[in-house]
Amino acid sequence: MGRPRLIIIIRHGQSEGNKNRDIHQTVPDHRVKLTPDGWAQARDAGRRLRAMLRPDDTLQFYTSPYRRTRETTEGILDTLTSDEPDPSPFRRSSMKIYEEPRLREQDFGNFQPCSDEMERMWQERADYGHFFYRIPNGESAADAYDRVSGFNESLWRQFGEQDFASVLVLVTHGLMSRVFLMKWYHFSVEYFEDLRNVNHCEFLIMKLKQDSGKYILQNNLRTWSGLRRERAASKAKAEKEQGENPGSKDAAKLDAVPIVPRKWGGCPEGCSHSKHFKIRKDLLELRQHDEASANAGVSHLGTNGNGAAAGRRTVSRRQLNNSDDDSDDPRSVLPPAIDVTKARDEAVSSPDGTPSYITIEDRLRHNLSVPKKTSFLHVGRDFGGTYSGHASEEDLSESDARERLATKAARVRNGDRNGASLTLNGSGGKDSSATKFSSRHALANKLGDAPSNSDQGSDDGSYEAEEDLDKAEQEDKSLRGSVY
């Protein structure tokens, strides 16, 4: 059928919370049940609904998951499908009944406080505005509006189905009924706040107009402004009958007693927060630093070569601080200075074959400043050897380190990077320094033991062992030996 011909919104019957508000201090809001009068109102609503329907109507119900709305739905269905006094054309098996959490009541926040505090909160809400005021630990009517907006969109998608019911019934709460109408008919916030609550089990009927496809509200909604006008009119009529000047006493009272607006925000009893609050020392220093920078008139308009503000990135007078500037931005750090004149000197390759302009003196100075390794073995993951098989070295003296670097530098100059052949001072034999280095720099295996073909206490090391070690070192530092 498509769109239903009727959309009926029903507020639940009287609940225990409506009769005694203090019950919300001990019973969760979603577990509050109907009173006996509320059950009677629900059954009466079922009889009235049955009288409105056609025999060929199909029904679909959406109900809030709160207990009082589910019990109201049960009471409506009880009399709607009853065969007393006449047989009913409606059966539960032919109806679709769903619980819809988006139709739940506005959340007033877990267990509610005492009655005095709730009364104070209601007064504060009245001054702030019913629509935007958010209940502590709860919702505002604006939050409920967002929920209803999503539900309305779901309804319009279902209206496109041809087998949709001809009558849609929504069993919900008083505020949610008004919020639903506000979303559907685009009420203003001022008009919503002027609306009075819906009575228990009152029907709000929306009827489809076939020519335009719009739903026309059949009810005249009650407003607070209308109630005030009715009371003022009845009071003026009574005063006119008594021969008094209408509104004279009220005007005198208003002139005598000025209206003082209540103050809910701030500190109504006087502010004393400064007595128990002290600013953190580091924050105080940051504030003083910012004020000093502002008073000094630091310019932030100039930029350096990296595109950073010159006023904030003056390298000559930079000091580390904890301010909110971007001193840790890598763009604020000047690139390392490169001495281009060293490019004219003879290039020395690094151990991994990368061209470098670092001189031998710089290498010696760097190696001498590095802390020496300890003579004991590093404990591995299995506590049985060195880290992942890394070899542990013996302590080297300063002279041994210089001889080692000099040997490697000479080997590079002669084009022997792999250590296959080494000729120094015009002789075909190996240098005595290399022999001494080979014996003093014996490497341990993965378990931390000395090689089987070496004796660290003697000077008769083998040059072939040194050659194998150099080859293994080069292969380990190559791409093939890299674990990355």
C-alpha cells in the first residue's frame, strides 16, 4: 500500500513515576511500571483505537522499550483484539509489533537525586530553555531530536514498501511525542518550548491527504501561552462582573515587586576557587616567557632559508625551553655544515664502501673518543653467548687502534678493499703491524670461545685467518648479508 493513511502517536498510561517522583531515586527509569489507573487508560485506548479503524486496515506498532510503554501496548492490544462485546476483525498474528529504542524517553540521568535538587534542576531548565538544557548525566531535548530524526528517515524508507501497513501506531512518551511532531512539521524551538505535555494515552492523529501526499495533524496542540490567555480572559470577565477595573490589582503588584532574575551560572554565593587553586610553576614560567617575548617585540615575519620564522629560529641565541613554539620542528634546525674544500683532498671510503670526505685524523679522533668495550662476553637471549653471535673484542690500546686504522687506510689507497693482497714498503710480505693486529685482535665465535686455529697469547697468527675475517666482514656489511 505504501504510505499509511494514519499515523497515531500515543503517550503511555499513568506510571508510578507520574504518581510519585521519588521512585526514580531507587528504581531505574526504564523499569517504572504502570499504575492500575494506567492499565485502565491503556485498555480504554485500545477500545478507542478499534472504533477508529476500518475492518480491512492493517496495523504496525513501534513501541519504546521502557516497561510503561510496553505495558501500554499490551493493554491496547488486549482490547483491540478482544471478541467482547463483538468479534474483532484484528488479530495479533496479522500485526507487526517492534520495539524501537530511538523512541525511548529523554534520559534524565541514572538514579535521580532528592526532590529538592530535582526541583532546583527543573527551575534551572525553565530559565535555560527546555530544548537545549542538558540534564546532568542525561540528555537534552536536542539530543532526543537527533534520535527521532534518524527514526523518521527509517520510516520514510519503509513507506516505499508496497506491503506497508495502512495504520502506523507509535507508543512513546510525552516529550518524545512533541519532539516527533517538531521534527516532522519543522516546529521552531520557541514553539516547542511553548507546547504543553500530552495527556496519558492521548491520541495525536496525523492523516494522509491523498492529493498532496502530506500528513495533516488533526489535533489542536495545547500551549502555555494559550493557557495564560485563557486565564487572563476568565479573570478579566470575573472582575468585570464584580465592577472592578480589570488588571488594576495585578499592575500594582507588578510595580511594587520587581522581578529579579535568578543566577544559575558562576558562583552565586561568591567565588572562592582562588583560595584552593595555585598555578603550576612550569605554567607560570611559560606565561612569563610569553609575556617577555611579547614585550620585547620579537618579529615573526622574517623567514630563514628553511622557510621557518626567523624570530623563533635564531640559532645563535636559541635556548631550550618548554614553551609552545615549534623548536622541535626539524625544519627549524639548520643543516650540518659541509666543508667543501675537503672534496679536493683524496677521498677515503668508509668500511661499507660509501664515499666519504672524512679524513683519517677525524676517524682516529672519533674512535679514540668512543668508550672501550668491556672484556667480558655479552649475555645473549639464551644466556649462552654474545648478542646474536656478535663477536666480542679484546681491549685495544691507543697505539693498536692507530695501527689498525693506518693499515686499513693503506689498503684502501692501494685499491685492495677486500684484503686479498697487501704490499707495504715495497715488500711482498705482510707488515709487522698487521701481524701484531691480527694476534691482538682475535675474535671469538658465537659462543664466546676463541677460534680453534688461533692463540691469543702468542704472536704467530695466520694471515689467511685475517683475510677470511675481512671477507666475512665485507659480506656481512653488503646487501646480501644484511638482515634488513
